[in-house]
Amino acid sequence: MNSLNPVVMAGELAELGDSWIGTAKDWGTTGLQAALIIIVVVIMVQRFSLKAGIGALILMVIALGLYGSRNDLAKMFEDEVKNPANGAPALDRPGPGPEGRL
């Protein structure tokens, strides 16, 4: 008789699903990097300009840096929303004078 333990089967299926999600995530990250490199090369070829290529390369580095630190930035933003720091006080403008002018 073949008896299966459903808890073990569910755990194994969960691991399989997690590995598929991890693979898709890795492919997405690699695909983003490849797409940005292709964009840099296309801009350099279209414009025939080293300056345009350097500018595109700098933008690519910034984009990859933001993509790489997206989790840290999200945590910082969430912390700031949940626990706002004491900012500068509100601007206190004098009201209109007796004649209605400032």
C-alpha cells in the first residue's frame, strides 16, 4: 500500500514553487542588466558620440544601484512613514495688516 504524507508533499511542492520563483527572479535581474547594457550600446551607436555613451553608462550605473538597493530604500521609506522624524517647523508668515496688505 502506498501512503503519502500530505504535509511532506506540500512542503516539497512549496520548495519547488519557491525555486521556480527564485529562478524567475534571477532571470529578471539578469535580463534587466542585459537590457540596460543593450540600451547603452544602442545609444552610443545611434548618436556616434562617446559623450552620449558615457552619459548612458552613468545612468545605467545609477539605475542598477537603485535596483540593487530597492529593499533597503523600501525599508527606509516605510520606517519614515510609520515613524516620522521631527522635521523643520512650519513656516510662520505674518497675516495681512490692517489694510489687507502684507
